[in-house]
Amino acid sequence: GAGVSQSPSNKVTEKGKDVELRCDPISGHTALYWYRQRLGQGLEFLIYFQGNSAPDKSGLPSDRFSAERTGESVSTLTIQRTQQEDSAVYLCASSRGGGWADTQYFGPGTRLTVL
Amino acid sequence: AQTVTQSQPEMSVQEAETVTLSCTYDTSESDYYLFWYKQPPSRQMILVIRQEAYKQQNATENRFSVNFQKAAKSFSLKISDSQLGDAAMYFCAYSTSGTYKYIFGTGTRLKVLA
């Protein structure tokens, strides 16, 4: 079956512009996660969606970051007024359930470059 | 604080040889899962192997195996008969009971020499 897909693959934007990153999880997976991967670093948790429950936004670095998910399908991560420090790869993952024992499956990420 | 440490930023191995990537972690939980993910240049994170903390037997997956030392909080990955396609970044991670968040290390870049 299809894996997690993300678009665009690469995004170059100017400082101050808004960007939207999209994630399509694996069909049937109720949980969806966003991570940020800065150059040379590990993955940093941003936000978590589980079914119709309120999302866990505790990892979002500032109020310029927001995310939405419609039901158990597509999610969009929005970064407003982008800054150069937002440059990173943004990875999305999904899992069958949202439990700690559920394996997360990752998409290929979106590389964001803020000039 | 919960942390994962990968002390080897880069490793090299000759094709067909064996290499071991190290990982140590710090958690006060008794129930947790440990993971090794591979990230090739395509950026696609691929699950290589996972280990349940309450299982003493080390997980294996074809040429990949782990050495899990719970008391030492160590979780190393051994790659046997290395192949050119094994070249990638390897990340160690864990998840603990009561949370869905994975905690990742900073990764080890593996180069495979022909």
C-alpha cells in the first residue's frame, strides 16, 4: 500500500512569507505527527493528532506555527512570517493508533529553505 | 530529561564487513520501545528494527541485529555483510509508556566503501 506522502518536496521562500506543508498519512492510520529536523540534528517533535481528539501542540516553537488535520486524513502545517531559523526538513509520520507501542511510519519530508 | 546519545557522528565500513553503531539512552521508565531508523539521501525514514524493553532477547532483522543492554541503557545496531545500499544516516529513538513522542538521537552517518 501507499506510504506517507508529503508535498512539496522542496520549498524555497523569502523571509516573512507564509508557507504551507502538506502530509497525506497512510490510509487507516489514526495518528499523525509532525517533526522538524535541523541540519545535523535529530528529529524534534512539533505536533500530534489522534482521531478527533484535541491535538497536542506542545512542540510548536512559536505561535507562527500551526497545523490542522481534517478527520483522519490530510494534515497541513503552516508557518507564518517565516524566519531563516525555520529552515529545516519537516517530516510527517503516521501510526495505526496513537499509542507508545505503535510504530511511526515517516514520509520523505519537505525541505524548507528561507532566504 | 529523557535523552538519546549517539556518540559516533560518522562511521565507515568496508563492503561485506560488519559495523556496529552505538546508542545510549536515559529514561526512568521501565516500559519502553527502542528503534533504529535509516534515513538515506532520499530523506525517507525507514524503520530498521525495534526492540521491546521487557524482552531480553535481542531483536534481529536479516543482516541487522541489536545488542540491548537494559541495565547499561545501551542499544547498539550491528550491520553484517554491509552493502552499498546501507549507506545512510541512522537514528536511534525510543518511546515510553504514557507518551507517543519519540525521542531521537542526533544520528550516525554510515559510509560503505566499495
